[in-house]
Amino acid sequence: MIAKMNRRQFITLLGGAAVAWPLAARAQQPAKLPTIGYLGTAAASAWAPWTAAFVQRLHELGWTDGRTVAIQYRWAEGRAERSAELAAELVRLKVDVIVTGGNAALAAKQASSAVPIVFALVDDPVGMGLVASLARPGGNVTGLSFQAADLAGKRLALLREVVPGLRRLAIMANVEYPNAASEMREVQIAARTLIDAATFEIRRAEDIAPAFEALKDRADALYVVGDALVITHRVRINTLALIARLPTIYVVREYVEAGGLMSYGPNFPDLFRRAADYVDKILRGAKPGEIPVEQPTKFDLAINPTTAKALGLTVPESFLLRADEVIE
């Protein structure tokens, strides 16, 4: 009897366990990983060094893609209209934070007033209406501005060291980019006492070649205002500049790697590393509107002597020694 009772008890216990096991298994399943929506304005290849810096810093902070966090990448390929579509898609995916820059930061803000947004590449976040102020952003947006005083003047001074006969400057910019007009004005103001400056507007890839035709024989050098469209087509722009025998100056080294003459500006990988710090704070509970917008602390000068030689320019030794990067 005892044996039978034990058997019945065992069967009862076994049946109860069979019901309990799925419940326990469900309870022990890991919770959904925090998700980062990473929205690039250009192609993945153009943002690759910045993305790598962002992911590396996340890892240092304890966030590893696929293990402690999930990252959803989206690339607008230099098309502003795609930024709006992709931002809306990330919001529908219910990501916990969106990381982006440039025009895509505006698209992300328009897509949601609730999802936290961290920008890493914005010139004037207050002027663009992204934040109320740098110290107190308010709302759901914060990040890193690469706005800095007199960068245009410093770039022109550096350009004149390598192009001593500079008298006529062409300024090329995608005027659909909100900050392009302000940077073009800064360049014109910086140039007005020493150099004649003329502007050449582009809005899409098809405008690049006609812009070069329009500036033919009208400039001694070319100042290119950077944005998603420009970095997507940087090789083409540099090829046309070399054909036109025009020295070029840009904001970041990635253009110089693609054949441009020189660049001076904030270190973008550093900005993306710092963007990872913002994301870390937000994923741990901080409110974006209470995290002040920071500005660049590291600036780089890059020069491409191979391009200089192709243009018949001699780069002073003192200039090469000052450069943070000499890109062959």
C-alpha cells in the first residue's frame, strides 16, 4: 500500500512538475535586451570609423551588441528623405534610444517626442531647434555639438599656408543641410579682407558635376562644407577637384583619405565615443533633457602630400610637423 501510495504521489508530483516547468522556463528567460537605434546619414562605409569608436566605447562601458544590448543599424545613404523614413521605422521598433547626427537628428525628433535621442554630429543644435539650450536641453534630445568658434577662419589660414597665392575661393555646400548657410557665411566673413569668395550650391548628387563646371577658372581653391550628401560622394568631388586643379579643404580627415588635400576640425571618432557615454547614462535611467550638450575638445589637422604633389603644391615642413595625420 505504501508502495502504491508512493507511486501515486510520484505520478502526481511528476504531473505537477510538467505544468510548472514551462512556467519556470518562461520566468527564467532573459528580458528583452535594451535596443539602440543607430541612424547614419550616409553609407555604412562612410561612418565606419565613427561607428567603430561608438561600439568600442559601449563595450568598455559594459554594453556588447547581442549580449547586453541590441543595435539596430539604419543608413540613409546621403538622402534626407530616407532619414525621416528610417527614424519613423526605429520608433516603430520601440528602440530605447536613437543615436544619429546631422539632418537625421531633426528627422528623429520629428518622429518621436518620447524616445531619447543622442546626436553626435550637429553644428548648431539650438539654431536647428533640437534643444532649448546647451546647458538645459529639455525634451528628449541631447548630444554633442561640433560647433566651435572661428573654425572657418582657422581653415582658411591653414589653406593659405599651403596655397600661398590664394586669391579666389569657391565654397561648395548642400544648401538643403540646415547649417550649410551659416557655415558659408562664416567662410565669407573670414575671407572678405583677403580673398574673394563665391558660393556654389548643390542639393543632390546630380548637381556636383555642374557645380564644378560653373566654378571652372573662377577659383584657386575649394572649401567644401561637409554633410551626408558630400561625404557619400567625397571620392567623386575630390576627383573633379583634381581634374580642375583645385586644392580642397574639409572639416574631417575622412575626406582627405578619399583624396582631398587637407582638413581641420573636431575629431569625429572622439565625438562618437562620447556619444556612447550619453547612451550609457540614458540606458541606466538618466533623462536626456537633463544631460547638457557638450562641445568638441579634440581637433585634428590632416594633410595628403600625394594630393599636394599632384596639384603641384609644396607643403612646408613646419606644416607637416604640426599635422595630426599625414595621409599618403
